[in-house]
Amino acid sequence: MCNTDFNAKIFTDILKEELVPAMGCTEPIALAYAGAKAREVLGEIPEKVIVEASGSIIKNVKSVIVPNTGNLKGIPAAVSAGIVAGNADKKLEVLSDINDSEIKEIADFLSSAEIEVKHLKSDFNFDIILTAFKQESYTKIRIANAHTNIVLVEKNGEKLLENKVRCESDEGFTDRSILSGEKIWQYITTVDIEEIKPTIKRQIEYNTAIANEGLKGDYGASIGKVILNAYGDNVRDRAKAMAAAGSDARMNGCELPVIINSGSGNQGITCSLPVVEYAKELNSTTEKLYRALALSNLIAIHIKSGIGRLSAYCGAVSAGAAAGAGIAYLYTEDYSTVMHTVVNALSIVSGIICDGAKASCAAKIASSVDAGILGFDMYRQGREFVSGDGIVAKGFEANVKNIGRLGKTGMKTTDAEILNMMLDTEN
């Protein structure tokens, strides 16, 4: 079934690790998780909290609503929610069980407790250090490189847990370096569907539900509804609208969970829902849809692994290109078409910046999905961007490497300037 150097289980494990539920934007949820863990270790509600956060965390929390808080925004709100009413055992669904009385308690704590936020100058784009104090006692929690990757738990000078963080790959997950276009293709064309069915089925169900809510409700700028009202109901626009509507809802207070990809709900929505819409249009079998979604998810993870969890490079771009790959698979089941679709798509929209989580993410998602579809339409009409066209290189892996270099290294200064602009801008 597979070559001797190919271990399909690793790819299944990667999908299981990455495609997990989260309620709310994952950066404020990571802060809430740190808060809940700090309260748990401290054993009581603190009276003072110091939150040190890397720039990318500050950027991604500033403008997004924290779920189950009565529409509160910002780092103090996220931390307060976790401390007062969070359930650390539920990780990225840490705020899912909050009731109305606890929402008032969160607001009371937010107004009465001393909460200090500091910009953490860290070597890691994803870095949170939360220290909670109660009289003479304190607890310190550090999360680095991934949303639930606790690397330090300290109480009153005693280190209860300490994992050294040496590089951004220290995130507690299966090694992503095994990923490549060829191995992903080998996996998705040969894997027993029953192995991935629970993971993929849950992604379809959760992400479809929040997209439908986004189309029904009045969330943010309602980009999903704008697309359908302005352009009609063809499959291309439905694909963009569903992905955008999911983001409309989750960026603006919807309390439904999503299945994430690469630590991001927006990316999980983007690389799944367009593929689902095209599968409906084509009357694809369930098996073919599941294989297409496994492909899309793994391509997105592969591209993002080189960029890192957070950067100035918009994650919707890689997810939109991956959605194009899944759509190409539904039509052709052809390796060359799928890989060229991704290269074409990345060539079109790799200039989109990440300026934090907020309503406009939905529009960026729509543009990225459109690029993924255009990338496919180009290649099946015999058109493509070739090596030497800007940052385009020869071969799929060379392009993935270039995008990683652009997002991780090339845009470091851009990321700092984006944060400065955001902090200088009044809400």
C-alpha cells in the first residue's frame, strides 16, 4: 500500500493534533487558558495579574470579541474570563461553559483586579507569560509556540513544570518536517477513510454550522452575506461566502466552536468549507470529499509549518491555496494539477498582511479562496506562473520554502510596524 519509508499513521496523527475544536479566536482563548490554569494552580482567585505577551499575541487579541463575556475585547478581558470562569481541562474550549451570572463576575473582576499588560520582547512570535498573585502567593504560567503548549508552571518559587523552549518547532506536536507534497498525495490517495472519518466529519459539521450562523445573523461586516447579495449563488461565490460567513461569526462574538487548522479557526474554516461547497456542486462521494479535505488540511499545515503559527503573513492565504488544491482534487484527482494550483494561488495573494483578528479577516478569506479557485482555473486552461515570476520558484516544495521565508523572516519588520500602527490607532 505504501513505500517502506512512508508512515501513514504520522499523517493521521498530524490531522488529529491540528483539527481540534476551539471556541472563539484562538489567541484570546490561549490567554484565557493561561488564566484558568493559573487560578487552578494558585487555588484561588488572584487579586493582581501581570500578563506579558509577544507582539503577535497583542495584535491578534486587540480587536476581537472574547466569547461568553458580554462582547468584551482585549487581553484583560480574555484573562479575566479564564481566571473567573474558565475550565482549563477543556483547553481551546476553556470558555464554553460560562453562564450569565459568571459573565457578571468576569466584568466585576475586570473592574476590580489589578491587571497589567506588558509587551514581551521574545524570540518567539507566540509567547505568553501570565503571573497571578494573591497576597504572598503567586503562580506563573508560560505558553509558547502553540496555543495550549504550557512550558512553565511555577508556584511560589517552585517549578512544577518546565520544558525548555529552544526554537519555534518546540510546540509539543508530531514533527512536521515529514510533510511534503508527494507524501501528502501518497497519504490522501491510500489512507483508509475510516481512519480519518471522525476527524474530517467533525470539521465539516462544526464549520458548516458556524458558517450558516454567520449567514443568518448580523456579525461584523457580514462579508458572507455581502458576497451572495452582490454576486449571486453560483458555486464559486457560495464557496467564498461560506468561508467568509464562518469568520464573520467567530470574529464577532459567536459562541459556536470551529475545527481549527494550524492553530487558527479562520484557517480551519478556509481550507474546509469551499471544498465542501464544490463537493456538493459536483455530487462527489463522501469518500472523495474526505480525501479532498485531508489533502487541503495537510497542504495548509505544510505551508504554515514554514511560516510559524503567527506572523505578518495572513494565514488565510495558505488556507485559501490549500482549498484550491482540494477543489482541484475533486475535479481531476491529478497530482500535477493540484500542486500547480497551490503555486498559482500563492503567487496571487501572498502580499496580504495579518493585522490581527477582526471583522476584515472574512474579506481576506474570500480573496484567498478566490485565488485558490483562480489558481485551479488557470492550470486547467494551460496557464501558470513559472519560476522567475517574482517569488515563484521551480517546483512545489521550493515555493513552499519561499513562502515560509517570506512569512517568517522577510516580514519581521512588517509585523513590528503593523503592531505599532494598531497600538497608535484608537478603537
